[in-house]
Amino acid sequence: MKLYHFTPGELASLLEHATGNVALIMEDGAAFAINSTLSLLYALRMLMNRSTDGYLSPELRVESPEDRELILRYLIRRCSRVSGWAC
């Protein structure tokens, strides 16, 4: 699952709510399991070092259907806020 144009804080907040196995996939193919706050912060740091504009566009590997639903609901709410179609 590819996400686009996230701030580091926004991405961290979203991923902290995941309950199953979630991994951030780097451009070189390295994967960071987000099973602790330390690994999440390290992965975010790696992504921020590669960002040119301060925004992150990570690829995620999400195993749990509940976590996929959580992320998709967040993306729908985010798109509705930006478009003016607030839910």
C-alpha cells in the first residue's frame, strides 16, 4: 500500500494505532517492522533523510485486514477534508 504526502507526525500517529504487523518499505527494498515506537521512529528518520520537501510517501506492507481498514478509513477522511466533503 503506497501512501503519499504525509508529514512525519501524521504518519507516526496513524501507524501507532495499528495492532498487527506493519512494515515500512524503503526505496532500496529494506523493510522496517513497526512493532515498537523505537523502530517506528528509526524508520521515520530514514524516510525523512530521503525526503526533499519534508513530506513522506512511504510504502507499507500491512498484514491485518483491520489495519488495512484503519488506514483506508483515515485516507478517506483525509481526502474528504481536503476536498471539502467533510464526513
